[in-house]
Amino acid sequence: MAGLALTLALVAGLLGAFPAYGAPIDNQITSSALRLSANDAFKIAIMSDLHFGEEEHGWGIEQDLKTAGAMRSILDYEKPNLVVLSGDLISGEYTFRENSSMYIHEIVAPMVERGISWASTYGNHDSAFNLSREALFAQESTYNLCRTKVMDSALPGTTNYWMQVDGEDGRARVVLWFLDSRGGNPYQFQPGEPRDIANWVAPETVKWMRDESVALGQANGKDVPSFVFTHIPPYAYSVKQNSGIDPSRFPGLHVDNPLAYQGRGTEDSDLVLALQELPNMHSVYVGHNHGDSYCSTWPASSAGPSRPFLCFAKHTGYGGYGNWRPGARIVEVANVDGGLKVDTWVRMESGVVITRVSLNRTYGEDVYPVETGEEFHGK
């Protein structure tokens, strides 16, 4: 594969160009703003847990080709305005230092071919002995269609940033938050050094988010509805799961039970509080748990001004654990009578659409068909 033929010298050059710690990083992404389309709608395709690079001299090559094929199929069916790569782009523990970050060129090829921009949040498998988030970002940010940012490199993790989707009048309609839940292993760690990276959104990042949210509200003259993208689920997902999930009200895969969440259930308390307390938090989107693909309501046991919906993406890759059929969560935002209408569904690689729901006031009460995506045969 062409991406794997690039040399170690190129990797070293890219790493050497990475900005100093604490500096904002400008990767010269496409300058065009994200805007609602002519029909006042905006569509996001969330592709999660691709897990490229698991065996680059054998079955992994075919696996990566199949994953890229699934991505192309979904993009052709949906034609989204933006793709979100929701973590675990690469299974870094399988890769070699010389080419680990080069898989990004295979990963983004389906979007580049179609002229679709994307934004990433990295996962725990994107940090490994032979793969660093910095190298991954350096490769990704060479593309004009890349919207991934590092707004403050002093924050723990890499992919901590926000962007807004504007209406035709140039005013923000939605804010998209990307928060790095970290995890994995340090790059080229030495004996005696820590072997694990904390796997939760850092308190410093949550404080930054709160400060930025206030500034955004002041700049827009109101609190703009917000979506949050992070790889590992906050603990609130586990609380909701433990309270009981009715598949007819929260349709999708419900296999990973208990689900894996950030830290041990307390380390992400700053994030959970912020999701409740910051105004107009509409919904949260995560990956990490390949066997879950549903949206739920916020746990009834905790309350605040915001009670965002809690959504899993859909395992898109052929890599990683599990043999469930690949797909992607689609989120469509529409401006209806001055308000926000949010619908979401899963598009399977085969083209089948399942679990189409509306994230509105009656979600959790409305009854839907019980679907998992495993009922249908296709590619």
C-alpha cells in the first residue's frame, strides 16, 4: 500500500515540525466555514473504531481494504457535509514506528476522493509504543480537507477543540466539541516510566471547555446548542445502562454490558458535571464499545440545566474486537421554525438504514422497531 511505503525520514521531518508545547497549532485547514445547506440542514457521518494496521503483512491488509470499502459505501449513500472520525483510527499496538502514523493516508482517502472534510478525536489505541498522537496529527493535518485542530497544546491529550456550524446568516446554529479522552500507552516509553496514559478527559480540558463555552455564548448573544464527540464514554453512560435500557425505546446493539467507560467512574466527574451544567448541551457521541450502537437519555438519577442525549456511534471498521456488521451513525441537524431538529440513524455498509430516531422531548418514550443491523445481509 502506498501509505506504508513512505520513509522514516519523512516521519522524522513531520515530528520535527510539530509546534512547541503550549502553543496553539494551526494546521491550515480548509478556510471555508461549516454551514447549513440550502435546505437548512447539516449531516454528519460518525465513523468509529476503524482499527487500521492490525497485521500489515497478512490478513490485516484485506481487513483494511474492507474497512475502506465500508467507508466509501456509506459516504456514497449518505453524502454527508462532515465526517467525524471518532477514535481508534489505528490499532497502534500492532504497528511499526517507521510507518505507524502513515495509515492516516489510507484512512482519509475515501473523504479526499469525494471532497468531504472531516474532523477527528483520537482514541486509546491511537497512542502506543510505536504511535504518537503528535505524529498522527502531523500526518492528518497535511490535508486541506482536515478540520482536526489542536486549540491549546498545553491541554492533556491532542484533539481538544471546537467548531461551529453556521446558518446562511453567518450566525452559529450548532457548536461541535471534540474532547480527547486519551488512554493507551506513551510513545517509546522507557523502563521505569509510566506505561499507561490516563483514559479520561482531563479536568484542565473541562475547565477550558467551560471558559470557551462562556465566550461562545457572549459572542453569539445566546447559548448555542452543542454536540460533544469523545472516544471513551463518560461514566454517565454506565449509570444509564445500569438503570435498565429498553431496546424498543433505545434501539440498536446492546451487547457490551457492562460497558467500558472513562477511568474508574470518578475521574471524569468534572466532565459529567459540565455536561449537565453547561447550557444547551444537546447530545454526546462516543465509540470504544464496539457492541453498543444506541442512543439513550441522560440518567434520571442526576439532573442539571442540560440533560444531553447519550449516543454510541457504530463500529465502522473490520478491525478491533467483534464481528458485527460495519456501519456509521448519521446525525442530521435541521433548522425548523427557528428551532433545532436532530434526527439520527445508522447506515450499514450494505446500504440498509436502521434505528432512525428523533432526539427530541419524547425520545425515551417513543417506541421504535428493535433493530441491530445484524438482521440484514449484504457486503
